[in-house]
Amino acid sequence: MSPTRTRASVTTSLTPPRGRAYDPWEHAESLGLEVVVRRLRTANGRWFPDYNTIVISDRLRARDQRLVLAHEIGHGVLLHADERPKYEKQADQFAARHLIDPEELADLYEWCPDERRIAAELGVTTALFRAFVLSQAA
């Protein structure tokens, strides 16, 4: 990351697939975002708007890297410049809308009344599941 580089804008591309078919690595590439996996001390992921770069912790399992990357892409697409609580909520909702397929969720509601189990079946955290539900209610 060169310190002389100016903040680049993130361009949106065609809508990526949702749910399990969503590949945040591919999405980041299509948006022109650089993704770096390396040791982070205090976070699982970080968005660096001045460099158009996302850094993901190398200590995370693949599933968790996927969730964190989707969240950080949200920061990039929404052009967040810092970590305000409202931006974190928006990035969670962005990630949830990409990581959860509404049709798959509707099928799960048919036989699974438990929020934790639904989240596990979808491959997301309960926090992201709740963010999805809130984003649909808005």
C-alpha cells in the first residue's frame, strides 16, 4: 500500500448472487478492491478507504473470513470513512443481504423455528441473521 495513493472510488458492478452462491472474494475483485490476508492484532478485518484495500485476519477460519470480507466490502461500497456504530450496522446489513438468500430462508422458516439453527443452516452468525431481518423490515 503506497502512502501517495489517493482515495479511490468503489464502482458497483452487476448484482452478485446471494446466499451460499455469493463469493465475496470474487465480488471484491469485481469492485476493484484489493484484499490482503495477514495478521491483525485488534480486529478481524479492516477497510482502508485511502488505499481501496481490505485487510482480513489470517487467524480466521475460511467461513469467518467470508463473513468478515462481506462486511468490509459493505464499508467499501457504502464509502464509509471510519468505524461509527451506524456504519457498522450498515455494513452488517450489506453483508447479510448478500450472504442470505431470501428463498432459502423462507424454506428454513418452514421447518426450523430456532434463530440460532437458522443462522447455522445459512452459514452466518446470529448477528448477521438479525441484521438481515432488520434490513428486510426497514
